[in-house]
Amino acid sequence: MATDIVAQLAESLARSGVEEEGELSYKGQGRKLDDAKSVEEMVKEIEAFEGLQALRLEGNTVGVEAARAIAKALETKNQFKCCHWSDMFTGRLRSEIPPALNSLGDALILAGARLTVLDLSDNAFGPDGVKGIEKLLKSSACFTLQELRLNNCGMGIGGGKILAAALSQCHEKSSADGAPLSLKVFVAGRNRLENDGAKALAQAFQVMGSLEEVHMPQNGINHPGVTALASAMKHNSNLRILNLNDNTFTEKGAIAMAQALKHLRSIQVINFGDCLVRPAGALAIAETVSEGLPILKELNLAFGEITEEAALAVARSVKDKDQLEKLDLNGNYLGEDGCRAVKESMESVNMGALLGSLSEDEGEPEDDEDEDDEEEEDEEDEDEEEVEEEEEEEDEGIKLSTPPSAPRPPDVSSFLSFPSPDKLINLGAKRAALIEQQVDVSDSSKTAEAFLKIASVYKDENTEVKNAVLESIDALLIKAFSSSSFQGYSFVSCVLVLLGLIKSEEKVKPMRVAPGHLLALEHVVQQEYFPRENVAVLEAFLSRNNKALESCVNAKNSLHTTLQRVRAES
């Protein structure tokens, strides 16, 4: 059985791309496509592919001339549906991206394509990049769009406004055509949309009313923008997932969102972690949860400055939610007694296992906390008024200067570039969440690389470092493997290639294998999130004699024994 799986894996590595029905993939090949000559073979394959429905270009870098050549090949593909085009402009000048996108968009319009997926995540194209897809978004090619993924594109406020206007116009034109735009998935995390961008998009969301998933974490949105989004969500009754992690609700925004949730009986995942919902906001959310939300699976109110009384209200509110899988109240102001009380409350209704860790609790708040909160709220209101006055004086309606959102710790990218135990510890209590946000888990190669970098600092004799490594790895891989689009075999193959245990046709320089890599892998293979079918693959390669593992004999033997046990148990 293991031999068959290994053969399949080797074959997949040798192929240019794993194709599903109607899909042509060049994902993760690292090609530098500058001109028409560099894409000659690709163009021939696209032209020859009858019934082409999806094209994957992720993980390559496409220049203007190369994009024009690819576009020409797409002009006849009238069955085309899915653009998987994330991370395809690495190293390009920002001025190159709009004309490249324009060419590709014009080709799809000419072909009469009816898109369902448009993914341009991890392309730092800014507002100009949004202009590059503006025509496409307004065209009939996007009347059928179901998923729009623009994560980590640096759109800013201006780009958010352009995007919102394009979506609104697309809805208007498609409605006139008899089939209104019914966008289901919207992803735009890490784009610095701030309040104005959020408000503009909220108007488009309200008009569409079809959203099922909204992911807008880390956008510097404060309570005015959150309130606008809350109003829009009321009109999207089929919403299942709402992820606004790491924006700043404060009580006003949290209360507005709690009111909106009362209209969302299909909601399954609510992620308001790192949003400063505060006690009053948490109480309002708890009231909504207790009164409705019958199929709620996950509620994240971590790092929200919530106190014991409010946290207990939240814990009690989920007691009748028989589909609940996780409640996260970590990093709040509970204190030892509060943590104990919350745990007891959950255990009393046999839900103790669903409560996330409270290990990063901030302790009880200072006496003057409420007074400070009120002053902070007042300052936010004053800032908002000043911004509105500035906007009235601007010609194009886009702020020249905006209040900065909460700065992100700069050490995350530093750690991933040059890992060390001290850097990992210095990331602090939120390290797992910070790393999770930094890594694109839709890309198995990037996930594998991040996993090995974290694992490289593993120290079995240092409990603090060991726990930090395992906690960070678990958070990263749980998120990755929980995605339906994540390819487990691809992740395993990338790990093996990076460790030098198998060769790749691409020029990949393997890293030096450290005991931590194997010990962390030993932990991972025992976790529920790790697919059991991948255990046999790892066991097969670990049973071979390989010079790369000679310096880690003890760790290798320990991992091999664990793999054998896990496979026997499954």
C-alpha cells in the first residue's frame, strides 16, 4: 500500500501540474514569464485544451507581454470559469500589473466566459491593480461570480472604493439581464481598507444580499466601519462565516454587530478575535447567541479585553448549541478566578473540551480600565469627525492621510526569515495567531516551508520553546488542513523535498535537517487534523537510508516508530 502511494507521489512531482477535470495547472512552478517566447509552450497547451474551465498560475511571475500572449490563448475559451491567479506578480513593478490584468480580463470578456472564481490574492497591486480588473468586474463575465478572493493585495481605501463601485455596477447590470450577481465568498484580509473602504463595500454587500462567507481580518477598521458592515450583514441572511479578526470594534461596533447577528440564523463561524469587543460588546453578543444562532460551530472572542462577568455570560450562552466545536476566550481580562469559573461553567454542561486554552489570560483589569475605555472611545469619535472634515475638502473623495491602524509587530516576518528560539518567544502570547496570519495556507509549499522554519527552533529540553513551537505549528496546520482546497499530499511532498529526502525536478535547495524538524513532525502525525493516508508516505521515506538524516538518528528512529504505531492504529 505504501509503495503505491509513494509511486503516486513521485509521479505527481514529475508532472507539470495536477489537473482536475477542465483544469490546467502551473501552480507553484516558480516560472519567470517575461515575454511571449517564455510562454510559448503554455500557450500551446491552453489552446489545445478543449473545454478549459480553470487555469492555475499561482506561484509564478507574469510580465506584461507574457500576460498578453496567455490572454490571446484564452480568447476562444467560452467555457472558462475559474481564475486561480494568486501570487503571480512577484518581483514585478506595480506599473506592470494593471496592463497585464487588463489583457487577461479583456480576453475573458471576448471569450464570453462566465466566471465563478476570481482569486488574485497575494498580489501587492494596490488601488491601481483594482483598476486593472475594474472592467472585468463590471462585465457580463462576472455576472455569475461566486467567489472573489483578494487577500493581501494592498488595495487601501481607494482600491476598496473602486472595488465596491464595480461590484455594485455588476449587480445592477446583471439584475437588468435577469440574473442578479449572487456573490457567495468574499475574501479581502490585510488590505488596509479602514473605515471608508469598509463603508463602501458594506453598501455593495447590502445590495447583493447573497454572501455566505466574509473574511476581512486585519484591515484597520474601527467602529464606524464595523457598524456599516453590521448593517450590511443583516441583509445577507445566508451568511455562514464572518471573520473580522484583528479590527477594532470597541463597544459601539460590537453592539451593532450583535444586533446584526440576530438576523443570521445560518451563521456557523464568528471570528471577532483581537477586536476589542470589551465587556458590553461581549454581553450583547452573548444575548444574541443565547436567543438564536442554532447551528453555531465556532465563536472567537479572544483578546477582546473581556472581563469575568461578560465571559461567563458568553459561556452560558452556548450551553444549548449542540453543534458547537469551539469557544475561544483566551487573552482576556478574567484573572485566575475568572478562568476557573468559565471552565467550571463549560464543564457543568459537558462542554469543557470545547473551550479553547485560557493560558494567555491577561489577568484582572486595573480599576481605572473603564475610565480609560471611555476616554479612548471619545478620542475615536473626535478622530472620525476630523477625518470626515478632511474628506469634504478632497477632490477625488479618497483620504490623503488616514489615522493609522494598530501597528503589527515587525518580528513575525523577521522570525520566518531567520528563525531563532528567542525570536519565537519574543513574538509573545499571540505568536500562533500572528504566524497564522502571515502564512498563505492555501499554498502547500509556503505552508511546508513555514512549518519547517518553526520546527527548526524546537528544543525538547526547553519547555517554553517546545510549547511555543507546537502551539504555532498546530494553529498553522489546523487552518491549512481544514480548508477543502488544501492538498495534503502536496504539503507532504514539499516537506520531503525541502528536507532533501526526495528530489524535485525544480531546483530546490534542501535545508539541513535538524532534530526539531523530525520531532515536530512526530507531534503532527499524531494529531487529528493530519490525514492518516499521508502517514504511509512518510513512513516509506523514513525507512530508507538517507544521508540527510544521519545527524538526527535518534529523532529519526523516534519518528519512524511513531509512524508505524499510528498507521497500525488507523
